[in-house]
Amino acid sequence: MTAEEEDNPYRSPSMSSGVATPFAHPPVTLVERSWWRREFRVETRVRPVTVVYNGRGVGHEEVLVDGKVAVRKRSWIWFVPHFDFEVDGHSATVDVAVWPWFRISSFRFVIDGHPAYEEVTQATWDKAALTVVACLLALLGTVVGLWYLFVEHAR
């Protein structure tokens, strides 16, 4: 470990097997990890602060600091990948990447330029992915059926 890594109070241990791993130093703790939501407790020098990423908004995503909107962005076509905000005077960012089957593929929480929390999910064909594929196939079947009904049948 380099001297710079040792001085980083927000450092994170190496990631393995796609499991979310909070960093070793206790200032940030993952409180809740659920579908499109991550909640953290950040121990600042002044007081503990709750930071929540919420990707469940209809047409928007947001980051809340102690229940108040710190940053909200519209997401018309796809999910917003980057959020800048402050946590009790500390600069913070959240970076989110999303699989096409609507699962978070990576999530990174950075405070003062130091990674505080990271998770990486391996690409697996889980139930959500199979559901999306099934819906797309059903949609394709519907389109082909309607084409046959209105185009081929009319001849």
C-alpha cells in the first residue's frame, strides 16, 4: 500500500466477486441497498449525515442529504450517470452505471476525491434480465402479428 492510499480515510478494499464492499475506514457505512436505491451514513466531524441515492423517480433521479434534495436530474431516455453535491462542506459525487435489463451494474460514492464506497455487479442473466428479454420477444411477436393482420391479410 502506498503512502497516499494509507492517508486516504475513505479508501476501499479491493473488489471481488461483484459483491458490494464498503471501504475499511468507518466514516461511510452502507445502511440500505435495494432496487434503485442506496442509503449511506456519513460520519462527518460535525455530525452523522444520511445520504440517499434514489433512482426510482418517474423521469428523474436524485441524491438526498438528510432527507433534502441535494441534486435532482431528469432522466428522459436513460439513467443519469453522474451527480455532484456537498455533504457538510465536503464535495461528493455519485456515479451510477445501468445494465440494459434495468439493474445497477456499478455504483461509486466519492467524498473529497476519495472513493468511499464502490460496488460492481457482474453481468449475469438473472430473473430481471430474463423478464426484459421475454417482454421484448412478446413485443416483437405482437408487432409481427399486427403486421400480418393488417398488411398480409389485406392482400
